[in-house]
Amino acid sequence: MKNNRAFNLLVAFGLFAGVSWLLFAHGRWFLWIFPAYGAVFLWFSWRPEKELKFIFLFLATTAGFIMPRFSPGADSLSGAAMTLAEILSLWLLFYALSSSERGRDSKREKISASLAKAREREKNLREELQRYLEHKAVLLDKIKLQEEIAVSIRHMASASGASEIKLALEARMKSVFAGCNSRLDSGAPSDFIETWVSERKIPLLIRNSEEETRFSRALFGPEQRSLIAAPLYFFGSMAGFLRVSSPEPGRFTQEDLRAAELLATLAGVSMENIYLFEKVRELAIKDALTGLYTHRAFQSRIEEEILRAARARTPFSLVMADIDHFKSYNDNYGHQAGDTVLKAVAEILSSGVRDIDFVARYGGEEFAIIFTGADKRQAAEAADQLRKRLESEKFSFNGKHSGVTASFGAAQFPSDGATSSQLVRAADERLYKAKEAGRNRVVYE
């Protein structure tokens, strides 16, 4: 930079010296040589050393007044006028060049100001665009989360049991937290994380286990640099934990924590709904007093049993049972005593048959038992064991001791009936035979 400045000054002084020497050496050509000083100003108008042009203007003006004295004819009036005119022209050139320079500087400043404003606006637009992109990313994450939750609701709503809900929840966890380790723990807390969640009853988010202050760093494994643990509730009680972990620090955010809470809540609500549905269904098909299946449930089951036995070509038997002298319990001891007898008989009947058999309260003090895959002789033997257990049962009502007996009638499919009504009628007829024969017995012929 300094070398360029020195060169520019050297050129300017060289031009000035050259013109001055010509004026001195060829004074008679003064009026023709003097305008050459304008070349110096033209040089400076395009160079950065503009402050020196004032010095050269002063020197050129001085030369304009002194040099004509050495030029022949300079003392004449016309020569003096021409010299003065040339000096004024030089000043006008200087003024024109200075004005042009100021105009260029002004335009340059305006352009610089416009560029600065444009750069500032560009910067603001870039920052605004960055904020927009970040906002867009957040909105897209929220939309994705809402879509995942909607899918989770549909999947869990279609589940028909706790195992299906667990599978659906695990699938949604893998989808929402792709690439992470996720699992569903049921029951009591299994480690320090679940213990912390269980004690405080709030979800836990750990962004970086290396910077964690609530727990010792040594407790975390390499795959647990960041993790989420959310409690699962079942009717207000903690039933398990939803766990997600990643070896990557900072993998989870508050949005991820909210997603885990939503999934845990959806799973809990789905399980509660299924439980309530099962309870309602159970109330619809089970007798409220005895806990046995109702007459309506019995009709459905015997039709299913007829179809199954007909396809498999295997028999099954129906046993009808009736409590002997049941009315006397209500008359002598009150209806509460009668309810107690009904409950006791129901308990003995339901606990004395196989899991594949079916016991229902047919109506009043009458019961129906379906023995799957058994002929009527086998059914009669099983019924006789039930009869003996009933006979050995003792009751005490208002300080008075009493016992209970029952009569049984058995019928077999398809030999005694090919339809449900025929089987019930055949078993009922044998039940009445047992009553007529003295009660407390089993009749199957």
C-alpha cells in the first residue's frame, strides 16, 4: 500500500516537473504548454491521494503568474488575458473535478448505506428464516406426535385384553422412540429408577446421566446416557412402568416425556376400559347372589355344547339339581337364611366340578350342570359326590342347627335328547323322579 502511494506521488511530481520544465525551456509556447497542468489534476481525481491536489493547484497557479515573465509577448495585454484565462480554466477544471469527486463520494456513501441496509435486511431475513424453520420443525414434531397418539388410540382401543394392550403399547413405543431401547415393566419397582418414580409418583427425564446429580453416575449403564421412565396407573394404583433409554446423551426432550406420559395414560385407560367391560359382561351373564352363570348364559352354553358334541360325535350330559325343602328355610329362618343356603350350594357345586364343566343357576333354588365329554352314568357319579358334600354341610340359623340336601336328574346328548329343550325336559323329569322317590338322590334312568 505504501509502495503504491509513493509511486502515485512520484508520477504526480514527475508530471508537474515535466510541465514546469517545458514552460521554463520553451517560454514562448507558454500558452500552449500551461494547460498540461490539467493532466496532474486528472491523475489525482482518480487516485486516492486527493489531498495533495490542493498543493499542486497552488504550485500550478504560482507557475502561471511567474512563468509568463520569461515568455516573449507575455507582457502584452492579450498575453496576460490569455494567461489569466488559462489559470481560471485550470481552477474551473479543479472545481469540476472536485465536484465530480464529491458527487461520486456521495453516491458511493449512498450505495454503501444501501448495501449496509441490504446486508442488515438479509441478516434479519436469514434469522427470521431460521426461526421459521425451527418453528416448522417443532410443529412437524407435534403433528407427528399427534398422529402417533391417534394411531396408538386406535390400536389400544381395538385391543381385547391386557396382553394385546401390552403388545400394542410396545409397538407404539418402538415407533415413537425409533432407535431407542424401550420396554414395559409391570409390578413392583425393579431398580433405582422405578423406585424413584414410584416414591414420587411422577415421570422421570434424564438428559445426560454423566451430568446427573440426583443419582450416582455409577448406577447407569452405557446404554442409559439418556432415559425416560413414566408410571402406569390402573384405577389410581401404580401397576408398572414405561421405560425408554438411549446411549446418546440429550436424546430425549420434554416433548418426548409428554409423549411417554400420553402413551402410559392411554394404556392405563384402555386396561381400565377392558376391565370395566369384562365386569359389565360378567354381571350380565352371572348371578349376583351366587356368582354362578345365569339362565341366559346357560342357554347359550348348551347350544354351543350341542354343536361341538355333534361335530366331534362325543356325548355330554346335563344334570338338573334342586334344593330339597328350600321353602322351609325361608319360612322358618327368614330369607337371609335362604340366601345363605343358595350361596353355600353354589360354592359346593362350582368347586366340585372340572374346569371344563359349566354350572349355572337355572332359577330359584334350581341349578344346571353341563358335564363336557361325559355320559350320563359318569355325570350321575359326579352328581352323587356333590350330593354327599351337600348332605355333610351344616348350618346354624338363630341358634338352630340344620342341614341341606338336593335331588339330581341326569340326561345325555344325544340319546336322551338332540336339542336343548329335549335335554332339559329329560333331566327335569328324572329330577322329579328323585323327588318322588324320597329326595336326596340322583336319577339318570
